[in-house]
Amino acid sequence: MAEVVKGWGRGGATIAERELGWNRRTIRKGMQELEHGISIADSFRLRGSKPTEHRLPNLLEDIRSIVEPQSQTDPSFESTRLYTRLSAAQVRHQLIEIKGYQDEELPTGEVIRQRLNQLGYGLKRVAKTKPIKQIPETEAIFKEVNRINQQADDDSKTLRISIDAKVGIKIGEFDRGGKTRTKTVAFDHDFSTCPALTPYGIFLPEGGELFLFFVQSKLTADCIVDILEQWWISVKNRFTHIRKLVINQDNGPENHSRRTQFMYRMLEFTHKFKLTIQLAYYPPYHSKYNPVERAFGWLEQHWRGSLLDSVDTVLRFASTLTVKGKNPVVTLARENLPYRS
């Protein structure tokens, strides 16, 4: 190529690039070889920086030793990749803390991420092991709860109630699934600014009575005991003979037996109303056996695909629910007064 261009004289390189598509740098290299009589060897391998493994030969093995215990295979078995719960930044931090690397000698988090991919690891939320539900301890708890419930039902001076909360209801024209007899048009997405109501139920299994409290604030231990006090004040004239309350509930974070604020407020409740309280907790992951959960299921079926576009609509739907031939007493907790339709 250089010999041809040289024969064309001045401007030959420009003509060769334009007419023949030859690269001018390649032509310049050939002209130098003709002038000096030596062959110029390419040195592409000497260009750029060395890979990290050239400076840190044990890096990949150290990464593997950190990530391997925190990984699992693809649960769907659709690939041979391993998934880890550790991010690249966490792996880099552990290389410093555990393996003794210096911060300045390690590559960036992006390079660590690339090496994780090369090793066959992918960042993904690792599924937790599902808890074992059927164990001897569970059967023992059920046996004790059933004994307490039966003893309460047989005692004329003991009243058994079931309490629990339902997932908060967003107020708005949102699609909740289900079908209604009337045609409704709803939004197919939620908005973060919409208000919400949290239903809290008190159910009397023997009488089939349901009391629904709709809470607009966050449900806390104090809120639960306040609802119990409000309920008992409204019904105590009917139960003047009652000396003991047996409360069925699940072991939630707001009302479990290790929640000191909840236990403190319950102790105040017993002293205030001169009652004996016995808490009967259902086993973990078995809250569906709590009788009030069935009432929540009936409520969900009652309003089904209807639009709960206002607080008043929610309260009206709840007040028309029928449980064993009776309508529940519905209260908006903020107003502190029963709602009447």
C-alpha cells in the first residue's frame, strides 16, 4: 500500500483514502517501514491498563469464598446461575474486613459486580426458608387454646371475645377485584396520597355479635386498648355479671405478650374495670383460626367489587353486613361515636 501511494506523489495518501478506502494511519505506518527498512510490529496487548487479577491474583478466589455461603441455586431450575443476597458494595466491604485488602488497592464496586457476573453469580433476593407450621409445639398451643375457650364458654361469668385487625383499606375509586350487579368504572392504580382506614374487629363467638372499629391513624398497642375500653364502656351494662374476659388474638407485633406497652395498658384496663383478663394466643402463622377472621372474610365478600371512594361509603357498607342475622356496630374511631346509617 505504501509503495502504491509513494508512486502517486504528493497527496497520494489522501487520494487512496478517498478512492480506495485505505486507512491513512496504515499508509503512514507502511511509509515508515519503507523509509527505515524494518517491520513495525503491532503492540495491542501492551495498550491499556492491566486487569485487576494481574495485581491481585487471589481476588477471584476470595470473592468466591465470601459469596458462596450466601448463595442459592435458581429456584425455578431454569438456569445454572447462582443467586446471592450480597451486593457488589457489600462484597467489597467484606474483602476489606475479612480478607484484609486495603481500600485503595481494591477496584470499584462496578468492577466487583462484573467479576461476580463472570463467576456466575447474580444479585437476587434469596428466598427465606419457609417455617414449619405443623410441629408438636403448635399442637400443644392449639390444645391449650381450645381448653381455655371451652372453659370460658361453659362459665356464665366469663365472656370470650376475638379481636384482630385487617389490612388497611385505601379510600378511592380503585379496582379491588370482584364483581357487582351495577356497572362500575374504577382506576387501575393507586395513589400514595389517598387516605386509608384500618378495620379492627371485636367478635363474640357465642352470640355472633360483631363490632367494627375503623381507625384512621396507625394501629398501635395504645390504640388497641383504647378500642377495647371504648367497646367495653358501650356494652358493660349488658354484661354486669361478667367478671372475666378471655381474649382470642394472634401474636402480632402490636399486641404480643412481650410488648410491654400493650401489657401495661391491659393491666390498667383490668384495674379500671375490675375485670380478670386472660389472653389466649393462637400459634404463629395460624391466625386464620381466630374467629374474627371469618367476619373479615364476610366483610370482603360483602363489598366485593364496589367502589369505596369515601369514608362514609366504607362505613355504610360495613353497617349493612349481616353476621348470623345481625348487623355489626360500626364505629369511626376518630369520632368516638357509633356510626348510624
